[in-house]
Amino acid sequence: MLRFYSYWDDMTRYGARQYFVMNYFLSDDTVEINNNYARNSGRHPYPVFFTRGPLELDPTMTHTPGMIKMHSPLLSPMDIEVGKTIPVYGREFFIYDCDDFTKKWYAANMGVTQTAVKLNVAA
């Protein structure tokens, strides 16, 4: 399992930066995204943002049930890189770090060095 740490900047009125943990399962190429709430954030504690499943990079909708849906590419390890964004159903998730196993896996299997991005956190 590859684990990435990301955030989404909600630019709507009263929006805020929300942090997430993205798990990519190598066994079946599925993704799970969990909320990473701060204590006393004032948000309801619903920990799962995206239930484990394939994540489409360009999701499409059909206007009538039963219609054939257009094919969309699925997220793969080659699409995930620290310092870049990933589209998740209209939201841009910025990947700022990953765990040690993920860094070693990328170095061994893809020849890529994943380097954490320093975040500017207001106190």
C-alpha cells in the first residue's frame, strides 16, 4: 500500500484547507481517501472521503440511467507525485508528502525520488 499525505484548499466562502490521507492499494489498483481532521475543527467526524475503489482521473456522468458511460483513465502510481495535484471529482488534491515505504517503493520500482514539500502553516 502506498500512502500519501495531501490537502485540498476549499476556496468557497468559509472554506478552509482540509488535509487527507490517500492510500493506493497496489494489489488491485484501488484508492481510499480519508479525512485527517484537526482536534476541535468544528467538522462532523466522517473519516472516509472516498471509499476504496478505482479513481477516475476524468469522471463522466450519463444523463439517463443505463446509458453506456464514456471510458475514463484510472489513477495509477505513475500519476501520483509529491509536489503535484491529482483531480478527485472536481477537487484538486495537492500531494505534499508520503510515508517511508512509499518513498522506497518509488525509488526501487520507478526510479523516482519523492521529496516532501514544506508547508506554510499559519499558527
